[in-house]
Amino acid sequence: MWDQRYQGDEFAYGTEPNSFLQQNAGLLAGPVLCLAEGEGRNAVFLASLGLDVLGVDGSAVGLAKARKLAAAKGVVIRTEVADLATYAPPENFFGSVVSIWAHLPGRLRQRLHRLAEHSLRPGGIVLLEAYAKAQFARTTGGPGDLDRLMAREEIEQEFPQCEPILSREIEREVVEGKYHTGLASVVQFIAKKKT
Ligand SMILES: C[S@@+](CC[C@H](N)C(=O)[O-])C[C@H]1O[C@@H](n2cnc3c(N)ncnc32)[C@H](O)[C@@H]1O
């Protein structure tokens, strides 16, 4: 389904970074692991700040476009095609983990977040934005599946070794390509791994 969505020259979520990431990028240190990176807009943005970035996604088509976007912007990113249901990042390695609209089934998300936390070095940062459960009633983006939508409390529990810097559910206007446009209920989470 994702390879199909990413066919063609158009970027499904645009080429500009996610605005929550953009506003908070100053908190991040490299190397950065970008989960469910898709067509690369966020990884390319972070690379343009001088960060070493690895984008992981299940779509080879999406990541090929990500590398093209990086080349067009004069930056380098690393990419890895992997199923996040089984992906195991290296432990104690990354300065930051970024997860933007990465909507796995709850059980797989819990597994991924546990491993993502292990992959952070002490003092490392996790930054996540995702559609909240309240988004289920809206048609402005995100999966129409409650199990894949997130709750702030769940995310806090899934990163027990991280101290929240910001953790909230809000409504905001999302303008990120044709699939994500309009007023939306989102979870925003930034936390620092305990040292
Ligand atoms: C809504 S897109 C978001 C892409 C990107 N984070 C962005 O904000 O532009 C969701 C991404 O999750 C990826 N994805 C979904 N399930 C996955 C899985 N099990 N393993 C790897 N990637 C997955 C899709 O390929 C897709 O690129």
C-alpha cells in the first residue's frame, strides 16, 4: 500500500518537514533514527542542520525518493528498508529517535518503542507526533483504526526510562500534503533518556 502511495513524482506528505519537528529540532543530537521515514522530508531537514540521520521505513519506493530529495537539497542521509514490526535498532547508539505519523498496531508499537528507548544513549531525546485516539472521528488524516491511534498516557508508559519534556494531546491544523490536511487531534511527546 505504501509503495503504491509513493509511486510518481509527487510527495504524499510534501517536502517540507513536519512543523512540530521543525519547532523542536534544536533539542536533537545525532545520530538520529527516523522511524517510518517515508519519502524523507524529515530526515532531509535534519541532515540540513548537520545531523547524521538514518531513515528506516518499509517502503523501498519511499526511501528511494528520500535519497533523491536529499541529493536535490545537497545533503546525505542513510536509509534502511525494514519492517518496523521486526526491526531491532542497535542499543545505546542514537542521540535521538524521531517518530512522525508512525502508526503501527498497538502491540507492535509497544515493542518498537521499547527497542527505540534502548537504542538511545543516556541523555538522548525521543520526539514523536502522532494522531490521537480522538482523531478517529475526523477525516483529516491518520489510520481509521483506534488501535493504531495513540494516547499520551500510552506513549509516556512506553518510554519508562525517559523524562518527558513535553507531553500533550492537542488539536492543531496539520498541513502536510494531501493525506494530512485539516484540524487534527494529535499527541506530541518529547522526552530525554535518564542518565
Ligand atoms: C503516514 S506515513 C509518514 C511518513 C513520514 N514519517 C512523514 O511524516 O512524512 C507512514 C509511514 O510508515 C511506514 N510504515 C507503516 N508501517 C510500517 C512497518 N510495519 N514497517 C516499516 N514502515 C512502516 C510507511 O511505509 C509510511 O512511510
